[in-house]
Amino acid sequence: MSGNTIGKLFTVTTFGESHGAALGCIIDGCPPGLELSEADMQRDLDRRKPGTSRHTTQRREADEVRILSGVFEGKTTGTPIGLLIENTDQRSKDYSKIAEQFRPAHADYTYMHKYGFRDYRGGGRSSARETAMRVAAGAVARKFLEQRLGITIRGYLSQLGPIKVEKLDWDQVHQNPFFCPDPDKVAEMEAYMDALRKEGDSIGARINVVADGVPPGWGEPVFDRFDADLAHALMSINAVKGVEVGAGFDSVEQKGTEHRDEMTPDGFLSNNAGGVLGGITSGQPIAASIALKPTSSLRLPGRGIDVHGNPVEVITTGRHDPCVGIRATPIAEAMMAIVLMDHYLRHRGQNADVSVTTPVLGQL
Amino acid sequence: MSGNTIGKLFTVTTFGESHGAALGCIIDGCPPGLELSEADMQRDLDRRKPGTSRHTTQRREADEVRILSGVFEGKTTGTPIGLLIENTDQRSKDYSKIAEQFRPAHADYTYMHKYGFRDYRGGGRSSARETAMRVAAGAVARKFLEQRLGITIRGYLSQLGPIKVEKLDWDQVHQNPFFCPDPDKVAEMEAYMDALRKEGDSIGARINVVADGVPPGWGEPVFDRFDADLAHALMSINAVKGVEVGAGFDSVEQKGTEHRDEMTPDGFLSNNAGGVLGGITSGQPIAASIALKPTSSLRLPGRGIDVHGNPVEVITTGRHDPCVGIRATPIAEAMMAIVLMDHYLRHRGQNADVSVTTPVLGQL
Amino acid sequence: MSGNTIGKLFTVTTFGESHGAALGCIIDGCPPGLELSEADMQRDLDRRKPGTSRHTTQRREADEVRILSGVFEGKTTGTPIGLLIENTDQRSKDYSKIAEQFRPAHADYTYMHKYGFRDYRGGGRSSARETAMRVAAGAVARKFLEQRLGITIRGYLSQLGPIKVEKLDWDQVHQNPFFCPDPDKVAEMEAYMDALRKEGDSIGARINVVADGVPPGWGEPVFDRFDADLAHALMSINAVKGVEVGAGFDSVEQKGTEHRDEMTPDGFLSNNAGGVLGGITSGQPIAASIALKPTSSLRLPGRGIDVHGNPVEVITTGRHDPCVGIRATPIAEAMMAIVLMDHYLRHRGQNADVSVTTPVLGQL
Amino acid sequence: MSGNTIGKLFTVTTFGESHGAALGCIIDGCPPGLELSEADMQRDLDRRKPGTSRHTTQRREADEVRILSGVFEGKTTGTPIGLLIENTDQRSKDYSKIAEQFRPAHADYTYMHKYGFRDYRGGGRSSARETAMRVAAGAVARKFLEQRLGITIRGYLSQLGPIKVEKLDWDQVHQNPFFCPDPDKVAEMEAYMDALRKEGDSIGARINVVADGVPPGWGEPVFDRFDADLAHALMSINAVKGVEVGAGFDSVEQKGTEHRDEMTPDGFLSNNAGGVLGGITSGQPIAASIALKPTSSLRLPGRGIDVHGNPVEVITTGRHDPCVGIRATPIAEAMMAIVLMDHYLRHRGQNADVSVTTPVLGQL
């Protein structure tokens, strides 16, 4: 119940620092009987892995995950699943300079004020390296949801700095290093990133994530609404500064007659709700969108202070992503999967014997 | 741990339906020795209360709160505080028509699929009436934070449909029925709302909420980041579809050199972070913004279905707010207060003996 | 998650002091569709109620419970159930003397050291009066378990001071004021209690509680074992100093060949396990036993100290039970019911789709 | 929040099976700045380790623990501590016979009914091998409690089958393989165990555990009482069937004048309470006692059934402890340490600023 666990029935607890010995997690609450192997997780880990194109950090991590428990004869047993990824390419020397410095927009200063002491190597626990374990755990949830319930979870980059995606072609998402669903924007993105890298600057991004096939009825009013728990999970991803569900901030200027998703026997006529009404899933696709801030580690000098409060000029020379949003798509998918899995089990616990005669409407 | 509790050390559990006998809540974890009376809560309850202007629902609820436990000789004892508000103006007859109908954009359809059964009177548990108890509980947290730690929490309406606020004059916020901080926009808002009411439609809104005086170091990485828990709390408010912290969605188009809040010995030079770095408070003001969808209850007919799946024309004739955002400012403040209080206690629990020599920077 | 909530999916949160305005609780997680009225709770409340014989405290409390939410048209809706009992016979003047004193074996001294401040009227929050709400909440769990799953929960007094029960005749339990299942011991108990009351002293007791009809498979290894959660729940009852499951402390002197409950196709041959193996229910009756210390409030003078550390002679003149164990049977049953209900929902959440071909053995 | 986590602010989550690749755990909530190395844990692990005398299982496990995260430059950082112990001596072939059998008094039958599927090698998750991680985690808590607060936690074997300890000489506890504090009983225990081993049978035991130096005020009424949480933690240890605090079951026959621990300015005059009043620590030593059942794995044949419900004769030929109680002393100490640490942090969170003028009484 301290801060490194997410979920109530399907719980994921992670540990590990950017430059420590290893990253790990414990998944507790996975139902028994699910076929599971390292390969199921590796697919998603490889999508998040650094160094797969020139547009991400050149740190080389194999990110090979090992299952240490909870799986027997190829199937989950219902007991906790221990996962481990050893760190292999941590060059701590890159970071020795900054032991005494607080870099702007990093967690250096806040960790020091919280703990009075910090692992300064590569951001320690605050590094996005921790998200590797989220992706591994999310892959377990995703497999269950897909195999048992036919739910698919897919994400894409919807905006890279000023470049907005205009087409959503799911087949394109994995054809380029950006998770961009619009083939007409890829060249523009490449050029933008090349210029940015030359410049030494970084840029923000927007990621959308959609879950199809979620049945109506999941989510627990009033505080543990599905969308509230999703907002928690997505906002907990490094660098995220905003979360929307459905129409999101566009709702501000919508009138009721426009926003309300009318229903007919054939289905809903729109999905401004993003698949959640009153905190409970409606059977429509769950649609969320997140804003990621630009990477804070820049080789362009910035003003910071040191541990004594003196001004310093900070230049970050390690290997960093110029746009953390690029690798964030699999992470957002993983968090969606974890929240769905948790709410599926919670709903089943409380309402397993509810029978509903009202028909499920067609999805839009 | 079911869905009606928020917080880990400072926990708030609510009960009650729109048209039931009463609303109530239990605050567990309030430190002992805080002077507390009903009047402390009534001030905030009155700000949220319906029927205070022609722009909100005409339902008349006194919203008088009673303290049933946890306070002795005018001070909190450290044991749970039981609070109760009796419902006095519930006209259930208004709702009898819709027992068999699912209204678009309401929780009717999703509650039915979750529970197989629902209290259809005024939305039952899904009604925003539940937020009265949040405001009462938030007032307790707010009093502690103000009195013991000098923290102030203030909110305002930053946008009403198409009308964006341009000035932030805190003194104006309580001079008009909208919580609008810009005196030049109030007349425009009044005219807009009058027209809307005539039309029978509703409109969305945006609320901003700011906490000043929060020290650095609160928040628990990695899942229970301060901003993640805040996003959860704010998204759990009825009608909220989006949450931003700091620069929020503007971060998407920002470059790193622009977004990163540089630090000098005199303080931070900007606050794009919204007071949270790596999930931990930085000592800067905590700044969040939420999007509220337009009210779904309209007297303009909309397409819905009934419990058997047949099409129906839905017209809502009860007493409703044409803009739920108008009364949401005290609710957003309350949720900010609850999350702050909880993280204060959690931080104190884990790190009470941490001594930090690094100076606290001046706030922007 | 502060200390006044029990359960994870079926959660009960209580508030209220001995001499405050009211006691209350919120039951969160009760499945929808259960027929429920105040009468269902009143039956158990009346069994716990003070003043029903000369052997219990003469305080007169009607203990009338009101349902404030979560029930609509006579059925639970799945939303939180708010319950309230107003205190009607609190004579606070009886307690004014002890505001400055710490009575031996009471929580006065420990509450002061925890909170620095206490509601001294009748023990405040530490009073066993709080257990009324446990009984009310337990009655809801019990009704579900009985009606839906055929589980019965029954308790009895197995020892009153030196008097050990020798026969277990369930029909006798409600024929006497002690919940004694052995008709041959009732007269002895009456005489013992009459002498004790005259003497001004108090006595301990042992209560047994048994749940029949619990299917195999409930309980979550490794920390939330069914028996561990049951021990928690039972030890949380005022005055309880020991908890046993199955053979309990007799296990210490048992050999493995004696203790192990052998299995045949017709069923288990013994129940030393008390219905729990590896933390999971076995399908046998769940059997637990608890030790209750003698009441600490005595009119016989005892040595205590005052708030300044000076010695005082303490004489307690209020109305008290000379044996708190006498009224504890319904409370122990209630705690058993709450733990069973919680684990039923948890098991269902994680394992709802598990199919087991191994036959369920006959119970002993 | 599934079943493999204990604690609320100081949380311990374990994973691992008897014959899987490794055991591990995550400690979340350890305060920063504590000096910690593997050696701190190894000392306690070695005390629990199998194979150190002829009276315990001959399985040879080095039980070498590795710290994977949360410690930097020899000190805890406040972030989660990942621990790992690789299994090195798992001879799975020993267990292949029992894949289809349910052994009496084991968790085989209950796991099958819970999960529909089980890791049958050495009991899988239900094996007491899991307790190695509890001991490792407990060592971290113990170090903090000792170093920062001067609290010492010590346990001993108080009864081995029929042999009751009569003297408590702490210096003797580590001079014999039984954790027996009475030098006069050691030879008797050795002879008893030798005979038992020859016979092929097993025996129960009783362990006492005491914490000295705990200040008054820890524990959260009403459900999370210190003693209730301790009962939960102790009952969650494999083979435990009973838990007592203070006078425990002796309270049943005590009168109030005997049981109540009178107070004088010099201190308490007795400790029947076992250091807990109203669920809150009193400043006296915390004293608990547990009953452990005899080992269920015997080479003497017993009646069981197979997965199809047919009768089988079960003979267990693996390497087992004839008295699981012998190695349980470090485990009981570890659980006491974990509960103390958690309640220390919780108390500090809620009550860090409470100032109490009442003096702390001398301990008995």
C-alpha cells in the first residue's frame, strides 16, 4: 500500500532503479490456468525497448524478462508471478557529475526533499526505465483479456510536437518507429526529429489508447470509477501531464445535445463518453488520450542549483530520448490493460451472479 | 477497498443516494486536536449548495451537516468522524417515468448492466448529490492544511462553454454565482446562461484549482505519485472528462527548453510542472485543471432505449443544473484538499525523520 | 485504510463513541439484489443488546438500526449501505470523575499516549459499544451467506471462568442468557455470576464459533489466509486475548499421525484443521475459539495513575458487564460472517471461472 | 492487495514456490537512510535455514539473499527494496508421485479446489520455504527498530510437544538447535526428537515472541489494533493454529482483580495485557505466543484421496522437518518486526505532532 503497487485484485508491484542491478515486479492476483511464457511479455518489451531507431536513446538494453514463479507447466497457477530484468548497459560514470546538482524538470530536487538522500545515477527510481516492468505486467493482463474475453488494446502516437496525425490506420502503427497511424506524417516526423536532435532540444507528444470489446458494467462508483482509476494509472507514467477520456477537454465547449451519446436499439450514435458513463463501462470502446512533456535531459545548458542552493549550469550528456512520447505507446497500452484486468476481477467479485436481461448495444 | 473510499491514511468513505434518506461519510485518519465544528464544513457546503442563483438547479436542500462522532469538546479525537446530511427536498415523483428508460449520457444503462437493478430516483448513487459529502470531508482536510501548515486551496471557473476567463482576480471569485475570477466576463456568462436555459440545452466548463504553500517532498513514487492520485480524485468527480497538471496538454507542443522550469537560488523561473516533479511536490503551487461535460439531463428530447431495448424519446423534466461546472469549484477544491491531506500523512509516516539541508526555493 | 475498516471487497467501516450522538457504519461491496430490511439486523442486535438479563450491564439501549442508503424497494442495490444507531441512554455524568484518571486494564492510558487527548466518557471509541455496528454489518453478510450459499454461522459460550461446557446442544444456546449450549451448566453459571456481582469482581470467558456449509477454496495465500484474516477479525473484538482455529493450542502436544485429518472418499475423518488447510477452506466446518479477558471496570478499588503520573485509587461506578464474554457470542458470529463474505467475493473475483473436477468431500 | 502483501505503510510482498527458480520479495515503505547490506539479513536467514542440525530437514539451501534495488551506497533510499534468493537444492523428482494425490493435512486438496490446478512440487506456494523471504524482510524492519528506536525482538521455543520450558534464559536460546531458553530441557528435547525421527512421526510446538522497548501509542483502533494485526501476521505463518497475546487463554479463568495490570507511578505491576490495551501499545513488552501443528509430511502411511476422489495410501518420502516449530522462532520474530514497523509508520503518519505530557511508565 505504499506507493509502488497498483491495482486491488490484480496488483502489480515494481522495484528497480535505472542503474541498479535489476528491475523486477510481482503480479499478484492473476487467475490460474492462463498459458504464459516469457515470449508473451517479450513482444511488448521489445516495442518499448530503447535503441531500436535513431530517434530514441542509444542505451542498449536487452530487456530480457525471466519468470521466476507463478507459472507451472506453462500455465499460471494463481499464485504471484515474479518477473526479473537484469540491467546490462548502465554506464554510471555518465552521471557522476550530477550527484551534487539538481537538473531542471527532473525529480532530483523533489527526491532530495522527500528522502534527504538519492540514487543520482540516471534518475534512480524516477527513471522511465521502471516502465519496462509495467509493460511486462501489462502483457500478462493483455493476454488474459484477449484470450478469455476478446478484448483488444491498441495505442498510437496522435501528435508529435506540432505534427498532428490525421488518419487512423491501425496497420500502419507498427510500420514506423513512432507508432504513427498516419503514413503521410511519418516523413515529416522523421525530419522533425532529425532537426531536433541536431538542435539538442526535445519535444512533447500525445498518445491515444483504445480498448475494444470491453463489456458494459466494469468500474466501481464512486471513487474507483473506471475512468478515475484509468486517469490514475496513465498519470502515473513518467512525463504525463494530462489525461482525457472520450471527448476530454473538448467537452468544455460542447452543448448537452451534442455531447450526449444517444442510444438506439442498434447501438450508440457517438462516443463522446469514451466508453464510460457514471464511472462504469458502457460497452463502447474505452478511449483515452495523454499528454507527455518533452524530455528534460538536454545537452542545451539550463539553469539549476546544487545541493547547497548555489546556481549551476546544467548540461546533460547521457543517452536520452529526445521525445519520451515515442516509446510511450506500449506503456499506455500496458496501463490500460492493468486497469481493465483489475476492474474485471473486482466486478466479477462483487457481481458475478448478476443476470441482466437488457440487451448489450452495438458499439460505435 | 471497495469503490466508495478514497485515501490511504486520510480516508473518506461516502454513502447515500440522490433521493434516499440521507447522505453520509466517515473520515478516518484525521489527526487529533484539530478544532472542528459543523460551521467549518457548512461554509463550503453552502458554496456548493443548489438553488443559490437562477443558474443552478432549483432543488432546495439545506445541506445541513451533523457531526456524529470523532469530535469531543470541540476538537477531533483522532477517531473516525461520522457526518450526516438528511435529504429534505427529494421529489421522487419527478422520476417515476424513467424507471424503465435509459437516458443518454447518464449512468442508467451502465448501472443496470453492472448491478442488474438500480435506484432510478434522480440517478440514485450516480447523482452529483453525493459530492456534498466530499465537500464536507474536504473542509476538514482544508482546515487542517490551512491552520497547521499554512496551505491555501482555491479554485475558479476558467471557462464556461466558449467564454474563457482572461483575468485571475481571486477577490472576484466569490462575487458572482459562477466562481468567475474575471469581473469583465460575468455579464457575458449571465447572458449566455439565460439564453441556454431558454433553449433547454446545457454546456460544459473548465475549472482550475490551485494549492499554495505545499512544501516539497509529498507524493509516493511510482504509482501513487501526487499527480496520479490527484488525477484519480479529480476524474472521480461526476461529469469530469479530462485532467491536466501544470502545462497539461500544452506540453505536447512545448520544447524541452521551454517546458523545463529552470531553478535559481531565488526560486523556480516558471511552473509548467504544476508543482509536481517525478510525482513529488516541488514546493511550487500545485496547479490542476479539469474539463466538465455538459449536463446530460435536458428537456430537449433525445434518443434512448428502454430496459427491453426498445427505442424511446427521453425528455428530462426534473430540476437540473444547466451547467454542472458552475457548482463544481468547491468540489474540485475538496478533492485537492483530501489528496493533499492523505499525502501529507503518508509522507510524514515514511519520512518524518528525514532532515534535508538543501534550501527550499522560493515559489513562483 | 486507516484502522476503522475491515475487509477488502466486502468492507465495513464503523464510527461512533460510547457516549457520542450515534454509532454508524458503511458496508461497501454488498452484492446487489439481496432482500434486506432493518429487521434482518435487529434480530442479531437484540441478541447482543445490553440489559436483557441481570447478568449484563443495566444500560438501556434500544439499539434500533436505520438503513440510510443502499437498499431500494427492499433490495440491496450494490451501492454502500449506510447504517445508523442513535445513542439514547448515555449518562455522561457517571464518567466525569475519570477524566483525569487512567483506569487499569483500560485503554485510557494508551489512547492518551496515542492521541494526546481523549473522549473519556465511557471509554469513548474504545468502548465495546462499537461492536453493535459489527453485529449489524455481520447480519447483512450472514443473510447473504445463508440465503445464497446455505452457510450457517453459530456461536456459543464454551467456558465461563472455571465452568466448562460439556455438551453442545445447539437448541439450548438461545434458551438462557449465556448462549450456553449445555443445559446442565446454566444453573451453575447463574449462581457463579450472582456471587461475582455481589463480590464486585468480573470474570473471563471462552466463545466458540462455527461456520457450516462453507465450500472448499476460499482464502488467499500467503498473508491473507482465511485463518489469518479470521484471527485478525476475532482479535479485533474488545477484550479478546487469544484465538484458536481447529485444534488450536492442543496441536502443540499432538503428533502428526493424530493431528492430520485423514481423507477417504466419504469425507474427512477428523477436523483438527478447523476447516482451513494452507490458509484455504477445505469444505469442513470452520471452527474457531476465542478467549475474552474479564471486564476491567470494577467497583473494587484498583491502583491507577492520573494524567500527571500521580497514583490514584480507581473505583468504577458506571453500569458494566461483569463478564463481557456473555454478550460476545453474536459479535464473534458477526466477525466470522464478515470474513467469510469478504473471502467469498475475493475468491469469486480471482477464480470465478475455475472448474474443478475433483469431488468435494463429505464434511465431518 | 491480493493475498501476498502484508502491511499498509511498510509493505512486504513475496513470491516463489518451493521448487521454482527463486523466492523473492519487495519491501515498500522502508524509510531512507538506514544502513543495510545482505549481511543484515543473512544472520536471520541462517537461523531459519534448513539442515543446520539433525533435527531439521536435510534439504541444503544456501539461502543467500541478494539486494537488487532500494539501497545505494550502503543505505536505503526510501524506494522499494527488491530481494532475491535462488533455489539451489530442489529435487523435484521426489515429488512426482504425489502429482495426483492429496496428502492429508496439506494444502493439496484446498489449492486444487481454489485454483483447479497446482504446482505439486514440494507444496509449491504453500511450502514453508516461502517464509525465508519473511525472515529477510523482517531483518530489515528489525534493524530499523533496533537502531533507531532501541526496540529488541526475541523469540524462543516454549514447548516442544509434551516438554515445557521452565526457565527463560535468553543467553541459552542460541546455544542449542531448538531455540530453547532452558538449558535443563535440551537433552530431553534431543532424545525426544531422535525417538520421533525413528518412529517416523512428527510433533507440534509452541513459540513465544517478545518485543522490548516499544513505546506507548502504536496501533490503530478499532480493526487494525496492534494485537489484531499481530494475530493476523502470526496466524499467517505456515502450521500456526493459535495465537495468544499476554495472558491469552489463561484470561478465561482470571478474575478482573487478577487480570487487570495495575499501574503505579513506578510502572505497571503485571503484564497480563501483553503490552496492548484497547489495541494500542502500552509501553510494556509486547508478548505473544503461537501454537504450531505437527508436520503433515510423514513417512508413516495415512489415508488420502487422489484427484478423482479414489482412496490412496499416502507416504511422504521427501526431506522434511519432524517439528516445523523448531525453525519457526526466527519467522515469528520477523512477523513481529514487520507488524511493529508498519504500526510505527502508521502511528507517525497520523500522530507525528501529538505531544503528550503524561509520563511513560516503567516497564515490568
